[in-house]
Amino acid sequence: MKRIGIIFLILAMIITSSGCSRFLTSDVDLENVSSEDTSYYVSDEAIEELVGYFEQSKETISDGLERMDEVSTDDDVSDEELIRTFLSKKIDIIEEVNTDLQSIEKKASTINGLDNKLKNIREQYFDVCVSGFDSISEAFNFVSTFFSLYENTLCSRPSYADYSAWEDFYTDLYEWYDSAKLKMDEMDCPTCLQSVWDNCVETFELNSAIIEKMYIALQCNDILRFQSVKNLCDRYNTSIDVKGANLLDRAAVQLDFASELIDFSDSILSETKEYSKLNQRDRETYEFENVATGKLYFDYENIDTIYPAIYNTYDSICYIEVGCFAGNKKIVVEAEIPGFTQKYTQTFDLEPSITTLSLKPPFVSENLDLTSAKEAQLNITISDSEGAVIESKTCPITIKSKYDVEWYSDEYGMATRDNILCFLDPESEEISELKRLAIEEISSITNGAANSFPGYQTLLGSTSDYAHYVDTYLQAAGIMRALYDMGVRYNADSYSISGSNQHVLFPDDVLNQKSGLCIETSLVVASALKSAGMHVFLIFPPGHAQVAVEVWNNGRGVGEYFLIETTCLNDSSNNQSIFVNGANNLLKGKKPTGMVTYYKSDEWQEYLAQTDYIIDCDDINILGMTPISN
């Protein structure tokens, strides 16, 4: 979690008294201020007094920025103390500057003898100055509050590595989550950062699913669920750092924008001085150029590569930072990747601060060819409420094929292995056909005694104490027999989850092409079993993939699993007699042999110790990893 600490330090040092913006300035026409008063006479003393207040404000701001630059701490304190001290001292200075600006504004509002142009400029000048430091204050206060939450709460989350007993970890994590949730709910996030903060909250809520999974695992000493909890914890740790860093990146943009507002206030001051030198006749026709109303700032950040298979997991494909200099403004944002997404359209009400717009146009589900990678472009158009275009931007994007999955990235680390869940497709027509054929195989294996694929409902109707084991076994056997009879064969090409990405077929493609890698045949079997409501895991020994399916009894899981070797698609391994013998052995309480075999808890413990990774297919709902419909 070092990354956020570094970003906090950068944030604390961002504000400078001058400098170039990294924002793109809109070409929108500025609204000219016109006077409703037919008299243009202005008292020279009034103008001089107004300029004086403007200059006093500038001096107050410059002094504040200089004092902020001089803030330092002792080198011998910890990074956390250093950052906290930085933030505390700078917030104190910001609040002092804000108080002084408001006092100056109050005095300036009493000036008599100004024409309507100068009254408007006076209002806009202080709107820009006060809004500028208000936004700085808001950003620093939020950063300070979040840092305190992160340091004192999020970083104190219990780690499974520190516990020898799962019961103790469960108890401590439950208590931590309850306390942390209260503090998360109390966080007062600025409106401009709300969409990004929501992503942090969503990631935090992963703890609720982890706790629920641990509770179930404790009821039946479920070795696989415990291992899945570890993986979800690791995913949470990497994800919360990324989401938190993204939130702070967006806050940093707010600080940059505040500096731009302050620079613009200097332009207003300079123009007001020039106006004061004009004669009365020239003042009548003069129109102020530095009018903030309608002036906008933009900045864009978009991803450059999209993996269609995991598109549903993205928080956003583009962030737009947009700010209004003064007052409020309504804009309409449109975004689209032609041929890949539908058109996204949304209206936003802007305030004099940066607002982060998180864009993710809906996916096009029909008539879309994603069988190969292609170059595309993200088109963004921003218009005013009347439909006039303010800003138009095109960003190049690479669309990978729907068969590409990203196993690893610097952003999320190994947690992206879970992305393979996007390739599960329990509701597909081909999977339904596979299950129909599996019912025929089950009927044949049982000599007509069973004629359905009921999941965890009674299948065989046996009175044996081991009937629930047989029911699960027969359905796994039926799927494997059906795969073999459909002509699907194992493709022994190399496969690895340690590389950056992998080409993976969807279950439909495997069944249609009648060939699949171990991960692909595993996805087919897992999809079929999950479509019947069964609890399934994907198991990843080194360089391989398998499936585990849980045994249920009396409407609940018992924490025991059959391991399925989905690559055994040959006559010797898939002979019907093997499954007949296996079912009969189970009815007698004996362990079956072959491609579908039962592992005891200690055997699973030993097997998982040599396994790279496991994925609970029920996490498809927890992580929102639904398959694309194309």
C-alpha cells in the first residue's frame, strides 16, 4: 500500500503560486456583459477603490500560496506523520485565506458609484477567487479525511496471514467491517468526486461477501471456500489501493483547477485596471473580455485497450474532468465507440469546481464481429443545453477480440485471474443442449432410473446414506459423457495463467468447434453444472485447469467436492462402465476412480497446496463478471 502514501505526498505539494495548466481550454464564446443602465458614468474613486480590493485579494492569495509552499516537517518523522502534518498546516492556511477573501469581498460589495459592468466584474472576480480557494479547501479537507480513514481504518484491516484459526479471523474481520462501514458512511465526499468515491465504496463492500463466505465455510469446514476467501482478500487489497489512488488522482486535478481560477482572477484585475484608464465615451462601448461565465476547462483520461469479454467489469473507459469558471452551467455529454458501443448521453450541472465524469457507453449486443482485434475510436462531444457544440474529441482505442482475456496487469496484479469468470455462460443455448444430452447419458448410466438434471434436488431417489454423493457424481458424469458423444476433444496446446493474456474460447465456441484447451473444457463443464444451480470451482494446478463441484445434502452444501478432469475426452476414460462402477461404489460408501473423483478434506488440503489458484464460480455475481451477450 505504498502507492497511496506517495500520492498523498505529491498532493500535499501540488499547489504553486503560478504555472501552466495541463487542462484543455474550451473554445466556447464568452458571454459579454451588457448594462441595463443607460448611464455609464463611473466614479474614478469607486474604480480605484475596487482595484484596491482586487489587489488586496491578489496579495492575500499570493501570500497564502507562498506560505503553503514553505510548509515543511521534520525529516525524522514517519511518512504518515509527514503527510498528516503537511495537510494540517496547509488546511489552516487555506482557511485563513478564505476568511480574509470573504472579508475583502464584503467590503468591496459596499462600493458606490460603479456601473453595471463593474458590478458584474466585481461579482465575478470574487466568485472566481473565493471559488478557487473554496475548491482548494474542499479538496484538501477531503484528502485529509480520506487519509485519516485510510491510515487509521482501511490499513488496519485484519489479514488472514496473521491468524492460525479461521474462526478468529472471521470474528476480527466482522468487527472491523462493522466499524469501518460506519466511518465510510460518514465520509462527506465532494459532489465532484462522487462517482469515483462510489467505486471505492463498491470495492470496500467486497468485505461483506468475504465475511458471508467465511461464515458458510466455517459451518462445514470447507477447504475450498477458505482458499477462495484468501484470494478475495488479495483482490480487495490490490483493488482498494488502485481505487483509492484513482480517487486521489482526481482530487489532485481539483487543485490544479483551483490554480487556474486564481490565474484567471489576475486577468480580471489587469483588465479592470485598463478599463479604469478609459474615458467615459470609450467605457460606454467597452466589453470585458475576461468574463468567467460560460468559460470551461476540460481534461481527458481514457484507456487505450478494451478487452470485450471483461467490458462489463470496467468502472469506466474514460474520465472527463470538466470545470466551470464561475456560476453554473448545464452541459450534455455524448460518448460512443462506433461499431462497439451504443451512444452514451447524459446531462450534467456544473459548478465552479472540477467535476469528474465517469463514462462507460453501453455495449452493442447485436451484429458485432469481435472475432479479431481491431482499431477503433472513442468519440466524445460536449454541448450546451441549447445543443451548440462546446468540445469535440476523438481518442484512438484498440478493441481486442472477444477471446482475449487479460490475466495480469500492473494495475490489479494477479487478481485479474478472476476475469476468467466472464467466460462462463450458463444460460447459452449450446449449454442447454449439452445438458439435454447429459440427461440421456444419466438415464443410460442408471438404466432409466434417473431422467433429469436437477442440480441439488433428488436425482436417483436412493435410500442410501450416500445418495447425495451419487446424485452429484451422476450429473458430472453425464456432462462428461455428453461432451464425448458430441465429438468434443481435448486440445493439448500450451496454456498458462502466468502470462499477460490468453486466447480463450467461450463454451459455445468449444461445443461448435468440438475442441478446447483445458481451461475451455473446464468452462464448459462449469457452465453446465452452474446452470443447474450447483456450486462449482475452477481449479488451476500449474499449467492446467480443472473443475470441482460441491456435494449438497438436505438443501445445503457440506463442504465436500468431486474433482473433475475435463480433458479426459477419449473412449478409455469416458467409457460408460466406468461411471456405472463409480456410482455403485459411491452407494456403498466407496471412493470412485476415474475422471470424476472424490477428495477428502485432508486430500484437498494437500492438493491445493500444489495449486496456483482457485476461483469460486459463485463470485461471478459478487464481482459483476457477467459474460458479454454477443
